[in-house]
Amino acid sequence: MDRYVFIYGTLSPRRAPAEIAGTVRRLRPLGRGTVRGKLYDLGEYPGAVLSRTARSEVRGQIFELPEDPAVLRSLDDYEGFDPGSPKASLFLREKWPVTMSDGTRLTCWVYTYNGKPGPEQAIASGSYVGRRSKTRKTATRRPSARKGS
């Protein structure tokens, strides 16, 4: 099912900037979870690079999406994901297995970073604790335009 989304960064209800906060409020929280991979500090926001064989985990929250497809489109826009042009997208929206804190596994949409962060940017804890952003402009961001991409 395409009804769950795993959130690990600025889409979190505590950190969502004004331009996406209304959409985030429409998501129904299900609980905490983890996904295999590494989390990186990209400055203004984090980015996850996932791998089914990684020993490290990215920690976040699982939400149920409402039936309104406009919600997912709004999340895509915020994350800089263009389904028609994935190579030019800042993040990709992919299905990944997520393990909830009670051991239940769900397949969730996860926004994964579409660049190559440096090892010095890794967040060892797997948890993003960055500050809440007031705004986040994503429309012009593309991996090729970022340093270290």
C-alpha cells in the first residue's frame, strides 16, 4: 500500500516550516520507526541515503497519508521531487521497509537524498536534531547545484 510515509527531518510536525505545515498537519501519526541507511546533515536540512544492508539506521516517525493525492504532491514539491524528472530531483520518493518501535514492519514512502554527501556530514546517531526552519525554498535546488554533490 502507498499509504504510509516515513519522516526523519524537516517534515516532522515540530520542524515543518510554514509553507508545508498545513500539509503535515493532515498526516496521521502512527509511531516511531527506523530504516536502514545513513543520515546526513546537509546544512538547512538532513538527507537519508538508504541501503538494505547498512548496519546503521535512520530514526524517524511513520505517518498515514490521507486519501487526498494532493497531500503527496505537496510533499513532493517541498522535497524537490519531480516524478517526471528524477535525475534532476533534490530528493527521490521511494518505497522502503520501515521497522516500527514494536517490531512491526511497514512499507513506507521515504524521501532519499539524490546527491553524494561527504562522510564528514554523517549524523552518527541517525536522528536529526536540527533547528526548526522558518522557511525552506526547494524549487531551485537540484543535486548538481549543491556543493559536494
